[in-house]
Amino acid sequence: MNPQAKLIFATSLLMGTTITISSNHWILAWTGLEINTLAILPLISKSHHPRAIEAATKYFLVQASASALVLFSSVTNAWHTGQWDITQLTHPTSCLILTSAIAMKLGLAPFHFWFPEVLQGSPLITGLLLSTAMKFPPITLLYMTSQSLNPTLLTIMAILSAAMGGWMGLNQTQTRKILAFSSISHLGWMAIIITYSPKLALLNFYLYTLMTAAAFLTLNSMKVLKLSTLMTSWSKTPTLSAMLLLTLLSLAGLPPLTGFLPKWLIIEELTKQEMAPMATIISLLSLLSLFFYLRLAYCSTITLPPHTTNHMKRWRTN
């Protein structure tokens, strides 16, 4: 891609995100979301592969529908209350529509089906942008309206996301799809806590961004797109493989690593809010995600998982 074009798209992404996170008016926030969507489309479809074009089309349709719903909910709220301020979202129907729209934008279950497909059709760096930077503006909108949102609806979506992210990631062999399902289950943890402790949800998002960026950049420098390639990476880049192992275990939320901190704090906060059963359910569902992270970790250390494999290994040649 032309460097000038790349610069324009990167600047537009930055500008769209900044407009959304710094606005108080719904129309401005919507404008920022639209700029973001239009700026990422060429980055998804730059390889001109049919799968990339398909991914860009799916992404555009989903994001345009979600943006229309955001606009609809804000207009409904303004109609009933006369308020265009983001923090003054008080009409119950508007709150429900907005929650659905943001869930579509983020890829929260039950609106998650587009996300793995789009990520699979994108290059790894664009996948990183889709998993982290593109989720920041919608999460900011959730943060600003968190006092008005319906906790029951968000809790149901969160439990569904943790379940879907875990179950659907179990039988994947493509690393981008595995990271997509991992992203869906992490979003579940953010959604369950955002109405009770918005700052904790933001902390979770920041740490998730840090760990996902580490995973994507490592996979990108190792040129790994599927598990069979990952198995041969230990002989070529042992240091990166060791780093990837730690990053994956941190994403899984194993105790001595960073990824455990937000989960611990979220479980603690849910218990304080007398939601111990929900905390138990979402913790048990995160064990499903742990399983496929461990399988990735197995493969990155060239240890075969405990079953016979039928693929040929690629070895380094002189």
C-alpha cells in the first residue's frame, strides 16, 4: 500500500477515536465512529484477496448497522428528554438499543458472529487494530453511559460471551480465529463489571490491549497464521516462542502473571455486589479459554498436545 495512503488512514483512525472519546454530544460521537469504520476498511481489504474483500464487506455492514442504531437510540433519547448529552441517557428504550448497538460494534455475544470471520480475512497487524484500537471508542461510550445501562442485560451478554468465546475457540487451528474468540471472552469480563465499577472495566481493557498487542506482534514477526506453523517456530526463534508462551498464559489469566489481576479484582467486586453465583459461572467459563491457550502454549514450545497429529512438520533448511 502507498505510504501516503497508509498515513491518511492511520491519521483518520486516530482522529475518529479522539473525536469519539472526547465528545459530549451524540452526533459527534457517531461521527467519530463512522470515520473509524471508513478508515479501517482499506486496511482490511489491502491484500485484494477474495477473503479480505469479504471480511471488509462484513465489517462495513455490521458497523454501519450498529452506527445507525447508536444514532437511533440517541435521537429517541433526545425526543423524550430533550438532551443530546452522552451522560444524560435516561430513556429505558434508548438504553436497551444503545447496549445492543455497542454489543454489535464490539462483537459481544449474541452479536459476535462477524468478528472471527473478519479477523480471519485480515492481516495480523490489521487484526491487532480491530481487536484493540477499534474497541476503544465503543467501550468509552459504555463507560460514559454506565450509570444508565441495564445490568441484567449486560450480565446475560457477558456470560454468553465468556461461554461462546471459550466453546467456539476449542476446535480452532487458525491463530487469528483463536485470538478472536479470546477477545470475545475478554469482552465478557468487561461487560459484566462495567455497570458496577467502570474504572475496573477500563483497567481490564488496558491490560487486555497490552497482552493482545504482545501476542499479535510476536505472531506477526514469526509469520505464524496456524498451529502447524507455530510448532516449528521453536527451532527458528526460541526467544520469541518463550515470550509468546508467557503472553498466552497471561491472557489466560494464570495467577503469577498480569492477566490474573483484572480477573481477581472483577471477581472481588462481583462478590461485594452479592453476585457470587455470576462470578463463579464466569470463572468456570474462563477455564474453557484456558484450555485453548494451553494448547497454543504447547505448540509454541514444540511439545505435541496429547493426541496424534496428521500434518507434516516444516523444518529449517540451510
